[in-house]
Amino acid sequence: MATDSLTSVDVINQMINLRIQLADLKHQIDILKPAFFAACAEQSNNQVELERAIITRRLTPGKWAYPDHITQQEKQLKLLKEEFRQSHEPTTGREIIWSVKLV
């Protein structure tokens, strides 16, 4: 779709409309997820190959219960990093972006 002939308000409204559609699609996906997971589990293998997609089973990242001394070191490192951030400028990043919050 060409945006050359649109006004800035038209472009903004187009972005809002697309974000509303995206939110609706995400909601539909969330509602379908339990049935989708159950359907995949019924296949009884780690991969389902269909004409339009390959569905693969994978594990989410694991979580560990670290000993206290490691947890303390992690907290100390986070504190040191935050102190560094307060006294130094970032070397990369800091791009201007515009965000859309739907009301």
C-alpha cells in the first residue's frame, strides 16, 4: 500500500487500525492455544509436517535454584552495572521510536 499520498493523520490512523487488528489476532491466538497444544500432543511425535507449516515440539528454557552465594554475586553485579549506567553514556542504542498505546 502506498503511503505517499496519505496525510500524516491518515498514516497514524492506518497504524492504529493495524494495531487493533494485531491485538484482535493475538487474542484469537491466545484463545486457540490450549486446543492447539492438545491437538499437537495427540500427534504423539515431536514434529508435525503439514502443507503450510512444520510444527515442532521444543522445551522452554529451564530454571535453576542457585545457591545463596551465587545469588548474592548476581545481585552485586547488577548493582555494579546500574552504578556504571548512571555514570556513563551508552555506546549504542538510543534511537527515536514512536509507540502506539491503544485506548
